[in-house]
Amino acid sequence: MESNLLHESIDRILVSETHLQETVFRLAEQINRDYGNEPILLAIILKGSLVFASDLMRHLTMPVTLDFMQVSSYGTGTASSGFINIKKDLSVDIEGMNVLIIEDIIDSGNTLNKLKKLLQERNPKSVRICTILDKPERRVTDVEVEYSGICIPDEFVVGYGLDYQELFRNLPYIGVLKRSVYEGE
């Protein structure tokens, strides 16, 4: 799909590139204040969080290490299944570490609630969650999100790492995907 076709598939821009960068900076300031000089491990949830994590870590002032997890609750659809599938686990032992889960979007809360509990069982010093997007009206499971970027309405969004069938991740903004793209015309 060519770039102009990507943009043509967007109904409207929900969060501009500028607003995203301002939010990343605000979240980084909060994280820097809370952790001070304590080292943290960024547990980056692939693939959608990669862009956000890359921007965020450049504003963090404490010692930072990275690891990746690939966790899915969507499959190929547009609604969370409520089932967590760990496709790639962390490669380091997190016992005694400060772990900051970096997520692109939280809607139902099911995946992050289960993931946070799983990581807490590994005896880290702390486990916190940081997300760039939050859909609180879709929440069905209580999950504490210590660092929440932008609350958005219940729309199907793509861009800034978020995809639909692996496309649209490279858009520099968060856009609402046209229904015709995912419902068929």
C-alpha cells in the first residue's frame, strides 16, 4: 500500500504528531521525577509500542535497559479477545528490578492486567505501566496505569506504531481508520 493510500484510509486525525511529542515529553518528566536515578528496565510490548518507546527513552535521565515482549489479545480482528498470548517473553531475569511496561494503547485492560500480574510473580522491585493512549470507556478489567498519555474515545485508531493488519504503523499521527477499510465496502 503506497503512502498516499495509507493517508487516504484515515477518516480523520485524532492526535497530531505535535500533541504526541508533547505527551511523550510530559510522561518522561513524570517518570524521571518518580524514579530519580534508579535504573529501570523498559519492557517494550511489540510491535505497537516500539515507536512510542523509542521517543520516550530519549527523554529519560536514569540508567535504562531494554527488553521486549510480544503479547497479543487481538489476533487479526479489531476487538480484544480477553485471552493473552505471549509470543515472545523477556530475555532477562527481572528479580529486584524496576520494570516499566511500555504499551501503545489500553482499552479493555485484560491484557495489561494479566501481564502485570505475570511480571509481579517474578519478584521485581516494582512493575508499573506507561501507555501513550488510553480508552477508559472500554475498560472491563481494573488495571492500574501509572503513566497514561492521552485518553481517546472508542474509535479504531492506527498510526504511531498502531496497526491494522500490520499496516499504518509508520503514520506520524494517530488517525481514525475509515470503517470501509476494516468492515469491507
